[in-house]
Amino acid sequence: APDAEVVSKTCLSDSRCFVNVATKSYLGTVPSAASGSYLHHSDVPTTALQETLPRLPIPNLEDTCARYLNAQKPLLTDAEFALTSDTVRKFQNGIGKNLHAELLAKEETLDRQYSYIHHAWKEMYQCDRGSVVLNQNPVLTYADHPDPALNTQLEKSAHLVTSTLRYFCTLRDNKLPPINACMMQYPYLFQSTRIPHETRDKNVRFPDSKHLAVLHKGHVYSIDVLDVSGNIRDTAALKLAIEEILADPRAPNKQGLGYFTALERVEWSKVRPELEALNKPLLDVIDEAIFVLCLDDLKTRNSDEVLKNGLVGEGYNRWFDKSFSLVVTEDGKAGVNWEHSWGDGATIMHMINNTHSDYLRQAPVVSGQSEGIRVIRVDPVYSDSILANLEAAKSKFEAASRGLKLLIST
């Protein structure tokens, strides 16, 4: 697909290859993983149904117009509905016919794996030049564990990371039971990010990555959560690494580069080249990570604060371009903020439902009973122009955050 690319560290640095979703190897290299790395052990490959799925048909124009009017009728007065009906009739018998014919003709030019809405859907998100914050990135929250001991920031982070990595390995190794729906989006759930460009952004995957990026107090860390064979490091080791990060005595870095990812896309695309020149190690850690874990110094008081923190949080402790970030507050409230251009809610919900079920089956572990994982700290490099642009990005982010009001209906 022209709107996505895969970067393999085993190839030359400028090598690019595109995802082949028609084969069951499209998720990337399949290593041999230990059974404890899996949530499921399906004998039928995850992508076995992909080629058998029918193409989403283009609806009949008359049916579409009728459904539109049925949706409008409860909302309009009789006079308004009469005017709307007349407008729809003129559309259906006039320009609508031409547009429908163009859509049918365009469908004939598409690869059979794509429906008529695929490219329009991708274009809608990737070409939107507004900020992804609030405009695109949603949030979903995790329910607490029935055992209070597993609801602390440390325990919940370690166990949800473990469960999420199990889902990743199950998907990667084609052990996830196939679903009767298109799974083209699933590879971009992990090891991927959105890269800003002037007119249209791009989703990029790094299928060889084995690390997790962790953001805490605006500081950036990398921990290798998979061993050389692709197996997940045990929960005790993950807990020990997260414990080390939480104990970092440094003051918060409120000039975290994550503010830039909240900018409007054209502005962000102009800033990123200078960041790449001075901060490539930091960008690589985040861009190439399997996913991002955001550890927040916030004690929430109610559901409103949990959701607002998941949607915006502190901009210096976020990277809104990442495929998804697992956010865990100081009082152990967890959620997922995800970038929307790579996939929709059904995909992220499938992951969250599976990982939460696995999380509920876990028990507390002792971090000292495992060999530790090396925690790598990656600090940003600033120039005068980066600092000036960062201050402007921070002001815009904080203005948008202050204007956010949530109304939760129960």
C-alpha cells in the first residue's frame, strides 16, 4: 500500500518493503517463542481467512438515499423534512448518479484486497492537517483488577505490559484465532508510528524491534522486553526495570519533545527534520518501540480525570504519533491512547479485551526473583530553535487541554 511502509533493520538502511497482507507471513519474521509468550495457541493461522473474505460492496444509490432520509426524519420538522427530501431527490437523479458511476469505476481499478472505502479512510486521517490530539486520538480505559495488590502503578504496569506483549507474540506468530473480519490493520498495532509530512503523513513499521519505550516525568527510557529468540522477558524482570525507572530521582523534564506530536501536522513536519538531526537516538527509541508505556505522576480523583489524562495528560510525557501508548497513573488507573490513522476501534478493542482477560488471571510477582533488564536512558539534545519551537508547541497544547471539558453519563 502506498500509504504505509516497513523498515527492516536487517536490510540496508535505505531499504523499504511493503506489507503483503494476502499471505500469512505479512506480520513479519516469525521466531520461535516460548509457550508462555502466547495468549492463544490457534491451530488455524491468524490470517487464514484473509483471502476468503468478500469485498465490502458499494451500496445501491437509492438505498443510501433512503437510509439517509430515515435517519433525518426523527430530527426534522415536517417542513424541514420535505425540503431535505426534495434535495435528496435532486441529488439522486442528478449529480449523485454521476458520482456513483465514478465510484463504481474507481472500484474496478483497486486491488481486490481493498474495499471502496479503504483509501478514502486512510486519506481522511493521513491528510488531515490538524493536531491528532482530541481530533483523532481516542482513549479506552482498563477496569481495575479485583486484587488491590495488582492495582498499584508498578504492578499494573508490569502485568499489563506482560499481557500486551503476550498478545503481540500471539499475533506475530499467527497463533491468534482468526476473526471473520479484515485483519489488514493488525500489523500496525505494534512496532509502528506515524511520521509527519507536509501534505500527507505516513505509517511506518519496524518489525525487528524488541524494545519498549517508557516515558516518565518527561524522561525517555528503552528496555529490551524480548530476548534474542523473541521470547518475552518474565514479569518479575519487567517489574524490576519499571521499578528502576520510577525510582529515577531526577526532576521532571517539562521540556519533553512529546509536545511536538500535538502540533498541527504541517508545523510538526517542519520541526521534525531538526529533531532527527540532533535527536535521532531518542526518536528511534520511540518510533521503533513495540509500543510506549507512559508512567504518569498523577493521582486521579474521578473518572473525568482518568479520561482527560488518557486523552491529553502532560504533553511532555506523551508521544501522540505512536500507534498506541499504555498510560498508567500514580494511583494505578490505566488506559490506552492510540493514533487513529493506522486502524480503527475494533482492532484496538480486540487487543484490550484479550490483554485485560489475561491481566485478570495474573498474580503479584516479586521483582527481585529474576535477572534484571538493562534500562537505557535517552536524553534529548536541545538547540535554541528547538527550545523556541518547543515553547510554542507547549503553549498550544496547554491551551487546547484547558479548553477540554468532559461530561460522563452513567
